[in-house]
Amino acid sequence: MVTVVDALRARAAADPSRLALVTQARPDGPAERISYAALVTDMDRIAASLRSAGVKAAERCGLVAPQGPLFVAHALGILAADGCLVPIADELGTAGFASVCHEARLAHVVHVSEASHGRVHVSDASHERVRIEPAPEGGFEHEEAFRALRPCYLRFTSGTTHRRKGVVLGHATVKARLDAANSALGIGPSDAILWLLPMAHHFVVSILLYLREGATILLPASGLARPALRLAEQEGATLLYASPFHHQLLARDRGTEKLERLRLAISTAEGLRTDVAQAFAARFGRPLVQALGVIECGLPVMNLVAAERKPEAIGRALAGYDVWLRDESGRPVSQHGPEHTGELCIRGAGLLDAYLVPWTPAASVLVPDGFRTGDQAWRDEDGDLHLVGRRANRINVAGMKFFSEEVEAVLDSHPQLRRSRVEGRVHAHLGEIPVASVVPRDPARAPQPDELRAFCRERLPAYKVPREFQLVESLPTTATGKLMRWSGDCDA
């Protein structure tokens, strides 16, 4: 089997000068251009250093590195050393870092800083910064089963509604996942991708895919609109992969860049609002294509067909995937329309190989329904899927059920609000009642609860209108912009 590492070496041998990365250290600074040959040289040098430091095949190797070429080179170096890459977000802090080390049962951690100039600093999992407690059994008892998967990637779910889980992917699974995604994306050597998402949270069906296919990745000095658009225009970006937050920033920019070569703009990480999609289309003349990315599944659904007409839809299953809706009794939902929702379930290529702790092989997760996402959705008559909300976010008011996201979409459209979060609170007579926390755009001119209540009543049935509104300075989010709905949430 040809792995991503094999494909990179073949690219570098066939066309050494082809650009792999174009990056800027400062918004007003010159662009640094890194060829495939240079990237592979760095990758192999790092892999050799890792092996010398004691990294062995299939050992879980954490990576803490700044966003950019250092992250890419060291992640590839871990893969080239046949280790299992475990990205660790650098914003976690000491306690979060210790938690990930323990949950991932790490054998090594690679720390990279801007000041290191790419030099590798490897430590075992008992590095002096943290104290790693042993597993309750004194070690990871399923190590042999883990190694049998030929693992290369371990990533934790974001835990926005439940405790996070470590998703294990082997080399064969990664290949199947990349093949399935690229059957729709069509990434090739002529593409230049503007990259704005955090690499510690998005890496496989993105960075690895682009490099495997010989594309160039554009890494601006920051995610702000001006430096990102300047670099994209200068380098002729053909594809944009970002979150609705980034798309909104780009759409508000008043510069002259039109990104004429842009052929595809993908929105992922959280739900796409219609107003954001419309603003982006007006600014750049391209629709935003919403994509459903699931850590356990890859990129199984995209709105490639109806993005202009229905930007809020997540679209249809890609080739190689079977996506169906499950009702509460386990039967498929066959009817169309928003009144006929079901849990989104996925079967197909590149689904997870296992959860790490507690050790759960894929068969235990995927049989008989496929992967049950926890997302509630419905199909329209064209066959396009629309997300409603997560099952865990369902609120039941006297038998009338709805989702937090429905109410949040209304509140987020209020011109004086920046963001909202709606939750169900236990009520002695009604079961639950909805309550809202809202972040005003200008705290000095924050809308009053009566105004917000009236705004919601004009747009929602009475039982969905929040009974209370609390003004807050901010709401906790993951690194990719998703609302945290559980006090222990943490992206990792």
C-alpha cells in the first residue's frame, strides 16, 4: 500500500522544485517558498532524529508545534518514522496537555517552538512540565491490537456535547478516506489552497490530502482577512477551506481582491448561516459549499450540487458513502421535510479503526447502523440533507421537542448580538424550558430581554422562545469555533 509518506517522496523525486508550501512569517513580509524536495528532506531528517531519540513503530507520539511549516514538517516526520501522530493544540495549557498525554497513553512528545528553527526536541511522556499518571492497569493492555492496525493518527473528538474520545486511524483507513474525499474535491498539482484552520484539529482530509496530490498550500501570517486575501491573490488560490467565522471575515473585507482563480470555497467546522454564504457570494462571486466533516468518518457529505440555491444544506453523500436517517426505533426515515427528522448515520470508506480508551474496535461502533453521529437531520425532496441539531441539544417543553440550534440561529441573526447559546433547564411542570446566554456586539447598547423575547416571538413558536436571557461577555468555544455545551469540553 502506498502511504502519504510514499506519495510525498514520489512527488519530490518526480518534480523536486514543485511548491509544497508558501508561507509568510509577517503580514507585510516576503513569502517563503518550500518545495516538495525541501519538505521531504526536512521530513526525513526529522524522522531520523525521532528514531535516534527512541521513537519506535506504532508508538503514539504527541506533537506540540506552532501553526505553519514547522507543524507540517514535524507531523510528516512522525509519520515517516512510522509513529502514530497525536496532534496537541498549543492553547491547552499545562493541565490540558497533561490530560491529553494521559488519555492518549503517549510514549513520546515532540515540542517545537518558533525559536527552535526546526530542531527536534523529543521527550518521553514523563517530561518535567507535567506528571503523567500510569493507566489504572499499569499500562495500555490493548497495545497489541492497537499495533495490528498499523496506526498513524490519533485525534480526539472535540467533546462539544460529550466527553472526548480518541479516534484511531491506520494507514489503510487514511488512504481510503483521502481517496473518497478527492473523488469529489478533485485536488491536483494545479491547485493552490488557502489554509486558515488550526492544524492540530484539521490535518488528514486536508493537509495530507493536498500534499499527497501535489497541490500547494498557502499559509498566511494570520487568519485575518487582509494578509489572507493578499497571499491568496498573489499566489492564485484555487481552493479555500475554512470555517464560517473565517468566511465572514473575508466577506466583510473591503479590498479589491476577487480571487478570480478560486474554483471551490468549502465551509466546515460548524453550521453555515445563509447570511454569511450570501455575503461571501456577493464579495467573491462564488458560492460557499458546506461540508460535513466527522472525525470518525472523514468528509462524507458535501453540498456540491445546491450550494447556490440552498447554502444552509449540507448536501448529499459522496461516492463511497451510504448516509441514512434513523428514527428512534431504529428504522430508516423515508419521508421528506423538516418534520421528518432522524439521526444521521454513515457507512462507507475510511471510517475509524477504533476508539483508544476504553479500547473499542470499529465493529463495536459501526454494527449494525454504521456510525451514529448524534446529529439530527432531514432530507428535502431533492435529496439534500439539512442539519437540525444534535440529539444531546434537544429540548422537550411539555412534549414539544426542538433543538437548541434552531433558537440560536434566530438569536444570532439579531443585529445587536454576536453569538448565543440556548440550553434546556429542568422545570417542575413543563419538563424543560429554554434559556439563553447572549453576547452583545456592543455591551453599552445591549438589547434588553423584552426586546429579544419579542424578536424571537416574531420568528418562532411560543414554546421555543427562551424564558430567560442572560447577557455574557463571551461564550466558550473550541479552537474550531464550535460552542462548548459541557463544562469539560476541550478540543484536542
